Amino acid sequence: MTENATPTAAIGMVSIDCDDAATMATFYSAVLGWPIAYQGDGYAMLQQDGRRLGFGQTPDYRRPSWPDDGHKQFHLDLAATDVEATAARCVELGATRPEEQPGGDRWTVLLDPAGHPFCITDLANWG
């Protein structure tokens, strides 16, 4: 590395702790349309076009809370061409829609099967 070079890194995978890796992989595979690349021994991974999303079972897993009281571990923003139809499909697949919806008509908050909040936004908003 040269003296002025700044080290860089890229995200290799996003890994999500949960209580049931198979359930999470099945849910997100259906939501994103990504195939399950690996599943077994308390771990599952989706892979699509070089992107990876992993799920690891954690013995003392604690569900996140929504609205946030300090236990919301992370959230994903999903971009969709039809926010409401995508939200309805996610609910059919096992997501829940909390009462707290701070985004108004700009985004919809859902909770995945492990309780992680995620947002569905209009694809047009992402440029």
C-alpha cells in the first residue's frame, strides 16, 4: 500500500442473528427472490449476483423491539415498485405489520419472522 492510499473494504455478506435460520432463509428467499445457497447446522445463506445474506441461530437470541427502545439491532430498507403489494406479500410469508408506522406514505415498517424491523420503500425514491 502506498503512503497516501486509504485502505478500503467491501461488504462480503450481511449476517443476521435469529432463533431459526431456516425460517429466516425461507422468508427472505421468497421476499427477495434470491436462492438459498446453503442451509444446515443452524446457519443459512442466500446468494444472488455476488450478494450474500446470512442467518445464524444464536442460542440466547433476543428479539428486537419496535418501536425502538434500544433493542433494534439493525434494519433493512427494501425498494419495491409497489410498496403495498410487496408489504402484503411479506405478511403472507410471515412478516407482521406493527401499529407504529412513522413513515406515513413514504415507507412501510414490517417485522420479519425473527422480529427484526425492515422497511419497504418506493423504488423510485432510490434514483
